[in-house]
Amino acid sequence: MEEKDFITHSSRETEDLGSKFAHNFRTGDIVVLIGALGAGKTTFVQGVAKAFNIKSRIISPTFILVRKHRVNLKSPAFAEASAGTQNLKTLYHIDLYRLENSEEIKNLGLEEIFEDTDGIFFIEWGEKHENLKTSWEINFEILGRDRRRITLNH
């Protein structure tokens, strides 16, 4: 697994990192976001969404559990897109924080959601899912008030 480390100094830099890195994700990728509350997980996804020209507001799906956003393929991020993203139509933003056990996670129906062959899946607190086959693992570490270490593993 390849690992890349980044330090951001503001939420804007965390969002920009998500935007800059978005072209690395492929249709069908399951991206697990790991880190404490307030570490920048949702902010990173906001950056990815910006690169994919998603018009709907990206907010934490903590209480909804799953949010579905339409991707705009006319986005500049797709200018360098490979065959891996040309069919991308939906970004799923999923949050497992409030789920207590594997039975609750199973009842959420993630397996059915993953059947969307035109989707990409960002899962906050995804480490709670015992058998998740991830494409990416992104760790967010709070270093200070606005500083974050973001480690991307692929």
C-alpha cells in the first residue's frame, strides 16, 4: 500500500487537498476516512465534491447516515480523468459514527449501496465496519488548532 503524508494549516488547505487529490479516485472506490471529531474528514470530502463539480451542499451525514450527491462530468477535474472515472455519476458520503455494532452497520444496507457501479463511496468512521474492502484509507490527525496531518494510503 502506497502512503502519502500531508500537513494542512487550515480547513481551506484541507479542502484544497481534497480537490487536488480528487482525480486519483476511481469509480467504485471505497474511501475510509479515519480521525477524531473535527479532524477534517467532511472538509476533505467537500474538496473532492468541489473538484467533481457537485452542486449540493456537503455536510456531515452523522444523523442521516448516507448522503447521495450527483457528480457533474463536465467538471475541470475530469479533463485528466481516465477510464476509471468517466462513468462516475454519484458520490456517496456515509457516516458510521452513531452506529454501535456490526448488526446496525449490516442493517444500513451498505452492500446494496456498493452495488452502484457508477458511484464512489466516502465513509467516515469506516473502521467500524469489520469486513470493508477499502480502496483508500485516509487518516486525519489533529496537530493543533488548525493544523492536520492527513495520511493517504492506497
